[in-house]
Amino acid sequence: MIQAMETLRKRAQELLETGTVQLIIGYAEGSNGRVRPLFARRTEDLENLVIDERCSLNLAVYLRKPEVRALGKPGIVATSAVLRSILQLAAENHLNGLEPLYLALDGSGEVVELTTPDQIAAHLAKLGPAAPQFSTVDLEGMDRAARFGFWQNEFDRCIRCYACRASCPMCYCDQCLVECNQPQWIPVPAHAVGNLEWHISRAMHLAGRCVECGACTAACPVGIPLNLINHHLADLIEKKFGGRAGTSVNLDYPLSVFRADDREDFIK
């Protein structure tokens, strides 16, 4: 991993020096052994660039931000989770006008430069299926009442900071439903009812769209295993409808696509 990091740092420096990109978005050492996002506009800024197993922050979340777009063409250090996010965002037409350069690592630690969704899809296919990070809690072994009790206890700890939303590249609405007060769909205070409604609503909005990067769980200050419910929904939707988010640039969102051969009679 150290050799891969040096190779990545050297290539990123070359891209900035030649003006191929004006910004490198990556990871740097943070506090308490954690990593933080890095926005490097000078080659000397890249001395802090790191890439290792701690890099769970999904950098794709920054690509749509106006203040980042204003800095010029970016080169982004792309983990497999970032690349899956890019494919899903492209499928949903939310990367229009952007032409980033994605810097990924192959199995041998060499830097691979990707620019198009087709290249990204081919690269991900070589890496094989995603290995999502999620809690080892055995929810499948619980009955319905026990599962509901588990999530009630987890959501009761939520402080409604919305770090999960801020860390998720698929939460890109200009106005979230929790910020709508005419009508007010979800109560504002961090209490049992409002917390449950918020997390269930968010899970449904991500059903079939979550790329299982784990950024939401990593960002949660109280340690709620949010990606556990998203992973369960991803598995359920794949079994019922087929397909997995972040694997193709073709939009095939199961909860919004009409198909004449749908197994439910009321659709026809």
C-alpha cells in the first residue's frame, strides 16, 4: 500500500504540474488516526496525500458542489465505492457538465486513469463484486418484532445531525424533505417518532440506489449501523427485480421504472 500511495502521489503531482487538472481531491491524515478530505491545488499539498483502508469517506459527494466546480477540472482519487457512486450519479444525470479525471488503483497497485462511465464500468468489472462494509448484527435471525425493536433502539440514539445525509453522494436534493415545513412531513426534534420517520424515509429514497460505500455509518457520531438497512434493501431489490446500484450507467432504478412484464397484476 505504501508503494501504491507513492505512485498515486507522483502521478497526481504530474497532473497538477502539467495543468491537466487544476485540483486533486483525495485523502489526507486527519486527527486521532482518521483521514480527512484533501483539496490539493499545489503540488506541495500532495505531500499529505494518503490512500489506505481508512479511506471510507465517499469523495464523490464533493463533485456536485458549486464551490468545488469553481476550482477547475478535478482529478479525484477514486476507490471502488467512489467509482460505483459516479456510475449511479451518471445514470441519474447528475454529472452533467463535469469531466473529472478519476485516479484508481488496479490489483497490482498501479494507477489507472479513467474518464468515461464505460471505462469505469469495465474497471469495476475487473475488480469483481463490491464487498460492502456493514454491521455483523444477525438481523436475519431475528423475528419481525425483534428486528423492529433493534431499529427502534438504534434510531432512539439519533441526534438528527444529518451527517449521514451530508456524507452520501446519492442525497443530492436541493431541499430535503426534513427541511420542508409547508407541509411538514417529518417532525424536527430528535425524538422517537421523528427519528424513525426520518431514517425510514431516507432508506426508502436510497432503496435500489445505495452503492453501499459505508460512508453514512462512518460519519454517524453515535455509531448507528445505517448501511445495514441499506444493504438489506439492496439485497432484497436485487432478488425481486435484479440489478445492483453503481454497476451500470444505464438507469434502471427498480422503484421508478415501468415494465409491462412486471409480476404485479395491478401494473398492467
